[in-house]
Amino acid sequence: MVIGIFGESCTGKSTLAQKIAACIPCEVFTGKDYLRLAKNENIAKVMFQKKLAAAVSGENIIYVISEKEHLSLLPEGAVRILVTADLETIKTRFAQRMRGNLPAPVATMLEKKHGCFDAEPYDIHVVSGETDLDAVTVQIQVRQS
């Protein structure tokens, strides 16, 4: 099974991926982690796409995506999980990553990107701080069996 977890930065994608990975055996890739498959970026991308396509009916792979262009790497049959959060939550979490300071240009960038994944098709929608992650994990386990 391929599980694509996607959304903006600081919405809780990695937290969800960790929860799922603790319950089912899987390999987790984030962003451009697939570059570790080959020295050449294009070759690595092709290898990763083949690996994902094979995993739809084979091994479990979680792919955590924060850049829209990486959505195209998800194969047909992948479970697509959209993770969203309100803008203030994202800003607060991002500031924490930056030692408590959110520079104005970064805040502006977050504001411009907010909602950029909302129109993408998904199988499961997780709203950070509202959706029970344990329930989502159970849904994934049921799909796996």
C-alpha cells in the first residue's frame, strides 16, 4: 500500500506518518528523500516512481509531501491523505521551528501558500487538532488487511 500524506508545512503530516508507521510495517519517504536511491536526480525519481507503483499492491510506503509538484509521483491506487490546519496554527508551529521568531517574509510566504492543497483529491482529510489520528490509523490498518 502507498500512503501519500500531503499538505502545507507544519500541519501535522510527519506526526501522522509516525503514528501510522508505528502500527504497520512500512518505509517512510519525505519530500526528496527518494534522491537516496540514485546519484542522478532524474534516475532517482524514475526509480522512486517504479518503487511506489510496485508498492500499491506490495510493501507499505508512506510518502510525506509538502510540495505540490511531488503529488504527481503518487501512483494510481495510492491512499491520499490531506492534512490541513488553520493559518494561525501553521504560523505558531513554524515560529517554534525557528526558535520562536517568525520573520515577516516567512509569514507572508505561509499566507500565500495557505490552502494550496485544498482542491487536491483525497481519500481521508485530517484537520490538525480536530481529527482523531488514532481513528485514521485504524482506517489505514483496515485498508491494509
